Amino acid sequence: MSEQIGVITRLKFLLAEKLFHSSVLRHSRLRHQWVMRLFKASANEGHLKALSVYGHLLYFRGISPLDKGRGVNYLLDAARQGDVKAQYQMGCIYEKGYGHLQRSSEQAVRWFVRAAEQGHPLACRRMAKACTEGELGLAINPDQSEYWERKTRHSLEKANGMNLSLNL
């Protein structure tokens, strides 16, 4: 996260995150609107994790195509700034295409590789599969496939302490 992000922005994000995960007034429309405003404000003020979280919320839970498109833009900003989860999601978005972002295997591979190199297990797994089966415009390459499989195993071993599991 940038050193330029102010204390108020960090507090807004922290409050939004705590409220989002809280069971207090879980089904309250007012609480939901407030949380979304806090995430949006934090994202617009440059908070990297807020960009990623707000982008995910808009893209995956947004009702209108406009909300989903805005979510893609926030995710793209977060991915460009190095957020590994947003990079993986951008790979998925480019693989299928969405709205103003047309399907692009080249862009999908670019984002999957960025996320995989940072240890994102699903990105590692996607690259291994692409190299094994010749997907995403890549040639079948057993050496590359093994490289990504090793990265997948390493990522999962590292994440094991966080109780993450993937059905591989």
C-alpha cells in the first residue's frame, strides 16, 4: 500500500472491512449502503486493498451491467498496482471477456502469470493446465507445465497454514 494513503482512508477501509464481516445488522440496507460508500471512498482515495475488494463486490455482486463494468475497472486498477487477487481475476475476465474488455488469451496469460509468480495457487493451477492442454494460445509444453505444477504445490504448502484447500 502506498505511503501516501492517509490515516483517514485507512480507517475508512478498516471500518468498512469490519462492518462487512460483522453479523450486526447483517440484512440492513442502510448498513450495506454505508459499507459500500466506505469501500468506494477508500478505493477512490487510492487504497489498494479497497480497490480490489470494492471491485470484487461490484463485479461479482453488482446487479446492473454498469456496476459490473465499474467493478472490472476497479479490479484492473488494483491488478496494475500489484494486487495478486485482482490479477488472477483479470486473467479470468480476459479469458472469457466482459463488457468493454474483449476476450484475449494473451492478456489472460499475462495476468495469470503475474498472479502465479506471486504465488496465487489458482493462477498457478490455471497456467499448469494451459501448458498441459495447450490452452490460452499456448503450445503444449511439459516442462512449463511441471514448472507451474511445482509452483502450485509450493503455493499450497505455503498457504496450508491459513487452512486453504483446493480440489486439484
